[in-house]
Amino acid sequence: MNDVILRARGVRKRFGDTEVLKGIDLDVRSGEVLCVIGPSGSGKSTLLRCFNHLERIDAGRVWMDGELVGYEQHGPSGRVLRERRARDVRRQRERIGMVFQRFHLFPHRTSVQNVMEGPVAVKGQPRAQAEKQARKLLADVGLADRADHYPAQLSGGQQQRVAIARALAMEPALMLFDEPTSALDPELVGEVLGVMRDLARSGMTMVVVTHEMGFAREVADRVLFMDRGAVVEAGSPDVLFTDPRHERTRAFLSTVL
Ligand code: ADP
Ligand code: MG
């Protein structure tokens, strides 16, 4: 069994009166590709945001590389604990790459400048080294000839591939994707899924929220179906797509397959 990179136990999150995550338990193992599917509003994005500490969880625990982070620490010296928490969260977040539906590239910077920004600004890498690495990553996602273009000069699919290269530049142990192809014109979806497929084959650990059932079926080691803030079932794509155990999974799949 591979090591667990990310472990969540009893993760709860509420917004106002709505409990959006109702106690999520999950292990993500090194090298695994986990696809998360489920209806809109079921809490998929919130779950990823909790993993990346973009949201603070209300209850439960999240471990990254065996280290407990991202929960309210109670103690007599609250201030020290808060500072420690902030430092832990920063360090852990560097180990996690995230790709969103919208690409969020810096519009006034070229592809290569976008990709090298993190390593230079956050990790203090020398610019020359960061640029060399950025150009290599852009070549890996098929954009060697777009390295010096600005986002506005790129298609949505190309921008999303730059965003993937930018996340990879931080050398993450885990990549989170939140519907990375949902904002793309249909003809551009394939090039982004292709890059993600290559990344999966290279051994990257990935959690992918997606509506692309073909991708999930082909690339995922495990598929997890979420509904109303809970994990309804998880299993190999073969079993989950052809013989789901729960009626809710069956009902959802009948709407998307
Ligand atoms: P999904 O990604 O599965 O579509 P989300 O995690 O985005 O679901 O949302 C789950 C629920 O939480 C939805 O009802 C959504 O309206 C609500 N929600 C998400 N983010 C916030 C927020 N920042 N404030 C209030 N409600 C939110
Ligand atoms: Mg979402």
C-alpha cells in the first residue's frame, strides 16, 4: 500500500445555517488519481478548498504527509497557536497545487512569467533557474511556442494548461483540480484532459472534481460520489460506473452518462 498523502477525518463545514460538509472521511494515497463526482451544490469545491486551507473547517481533522493542519487549535496562549497555525498552513499549502475552473492568470504577465512567479516569489528561487524550469513545464503541457504570449493571446485551453504548469512549478506533492474543463469551449476540453492524463501517468497524486465521466472512467484509480455534503460511495471506476451500490449514485449517473 502506498503512503497516505492526505487524510481527512470527520471534516465538517457550514456556511450560516447550511451544513455543506457533513463529516467527510477520506484518504488520498501517493500516486493515486481520485475523481470526485456529484451534483452541483453537493460540496465538492468546498471539500477541495478545505484540503487546501482556503476554508477553515468547523470540525474534524486534515493531515498532510502525516502532519495535522488546518483546524482550530485551542489553548491558553491563543495568539501563539494562531501564528503557528498560519505558518503550518502556508507550508502545507505549498505542497498542494490547485487548478480552478477559471484560470486566474496574471493578465499583464506572459505564460513563462506566470509560471515562474511562485518559485521566485514564494520559494526565493533565482530567476534564471525558475525561468528554465518554467519553459520546461510549458513544453511539457505542449506550450513551448506560447511561453512569451500574454493570457489574452491564448485560448481558454491554452490558458488552463499554463495554469497547470504554474501549479506544477511549485513541485506539489498533491494536485487538486476543481472542474478544470467546465469553463472551456467543448473543442478545447480534450487538450486539457490530455495534459491531466499525462500527469496522472507520470505518477502525480491527483484529486479531480469533474463532470467528464469518460476521463474519470479512464484515468481514475478511484471515483467518489458526493451528494448533499456526504460521501455516498467510493470505488473503482469499473464498479462505480457499472454497478453502483446506492440508488442516489444510480440516479446521478443516469443524468450524466
Ligand atoms: P459543488 O462544488 O459541489 O457544486 P460547493 O462546495 O460549491 O458545491 O457548494 C456547496 C454548498 O455550499 C452550496 O449550497 C453553496 O451555495 C454553498 N456555499 C459554497 N461556498 C459558500 C460561501 N462562501 N458562502 C456561503 N455558501 C457557500
Ligand atoms: Mg464546485
